[in-house]
Amino acid sequence: MTLTVREMMSSEVNIIIQYFQDSTPEHLEILGVDPSRLPPAQSWRERLQRECTLPIEQRTMMLVIWLSDEQPVGFSTSDKIRYGEQAHMHLHVTEPERRHQGTGVECVRRSADIYFERLKLKRLFCEPNAFNVPPNRTLQKAGFKYLKTHMTVPGPLNFHQAVTRWVMER
């Protein structure tokens, strides 16, 4: 098995859209995602593709794809980017049979390396739903430090929820 983690190309953004649109309501709830907040596929695709073409210093998000033997198994995105300072990352293993097998830990480590290098970061945060145990364990194993658990709306797709804030600093 060859694991590849790299910046996502604009032609690959459908993996993100399809992941959310094909997820069950139960899975979206675990993620803290409100299905009514998912944007229409075409406008979402255009926005993601546009972001991939911007100079890195101007992006509001950055996309990373995870491949096993050249097949997509997940992705990470970063947003709330303050170039040269900090960003927030998100992580998703898209293939259910790949979950709970440790793939995410290595993918998160490599994704973090990409974000730190490309965005010139000092800090990288991640705030998964506090009740979604696997990503919280993954972040800990990948070297993130626990900061706190608090109530918030972590992003435009999410409902108000308890999240666990993690940070990696360099």
C-alpha cells in the first residue's frame, strides 16, 4: 500500500462534494454537519476550483487529498487562514472501511506538514465534534495538543455543538 498526501488539484474537488452529499444523516450528525447548510453542488464546485487557482497567500482555504495506491481515501481542508500565522484544518476519511485503521494519523501528519510549509504557519488548529471520538484520537496520535472543549459553530456547514480544540505549533 502506497500512501500519498498532496495538495488537491482543481479537477479533484468532487471528492469533497460527493463525500458530504453521499453521507448518511447519521454520519453528518457525528461530524456536526447540518445537511441543510450544504451548498448546491455546482456553486460549491466552482468555489473550490477557484480557490485552487489562487496564489497561496490569497486563499481562504487549502485542499489536500489522501490517496492509497493512487485511489482517494480521504481529504483534509484548511480554512480561517491567516497566512504566515495560523489556520484551522478538517479531516475526513471518505472510505468507511479505511476508518479506525490508523490511516488517518499518517495522513493528518502529512497534511499538517503541507499546511505548515505552504501557508508558512506558526499554529494549526483543529476542532472536531467533541463526541466524535476517532478524529480526536487521531489528532492526539498525530501530535496535536489538547487545548479545550467548548461550544461553538465551527464552520459554515455546522450546527452549534461541543468541539474539542487541538493545536500543533512549529
